[in-house]
Amino acid sequence: MKSKKSDNLYSSIKTLLEFAKEQVVKRVNTTMLLTYFQIGKYIVEDEQTNKARANYASTTLIKISSKLTKDFGKGYSVDSLERFRKFYLTYKNRISATPLRKSKTTSTHTNTTTPLWKSEFSFALAFSN
């Protein structure tokens, strides 16, 4: 009888752990997707203030790529940054349901200013599957 109870307990714990692992993978994927989208948005917005597009890619993105690679490792080549830019341009109207604006909102209880995209980013993650 104890063997059946321990089997049931094990099965319940195993199911819970497997579910938790699935949720972690989904959250990481969602976080990376939204992060790349936001990076692309930053690039497009910065690029729009620069008149010379060709010069932008050859100077600004090279510098940003170098710094990001130094700080965060692989995954931030100029080609990757260009893909983030294209990703944003392709999906900006579809992901607008999860706005990631740079505008600011003030927290009344801490009297600090937090970028609105951070709170919306957290909100989007809380309700993503």
C-alpha cells in the first residue's frame, strides 16, 4: 500500500516539475522575443534621427555590436542587430497589442520614474502562455 502512495506522490511531483520546465521555456522564449523586438525598435527609432542610413549601419551598429558582444557574449553581431531591426519593422503592427513604448510612468509609492515599456513588458509576460 505504501508503494502505491509513494508512486502517486512521485507521479504528482514529476508532473509538476515537467510542467514547470515547460513554463520556464515558454517564458524565456517570450522574453527573448520581446527583447529582440524592443532592440529592433530602439534601432529603428535611433536610425530615424540619423539621416544617412548607409553610414548608420557601417558605424553605429558596428559600435553597438562590439559593446554588446563584450558585455553579453555571442548573439549581437551587426547581422543580428539588423535582423532585430527587420523583425520590429515586420511585426510592429502585430505586437502593438503589447505596447513597449519608451514613454515614462511615475510610481506613486516610490516616487521614481520607470520606463513604461518595463511595466508593460512584465505585464505581457504575466499573461503570455
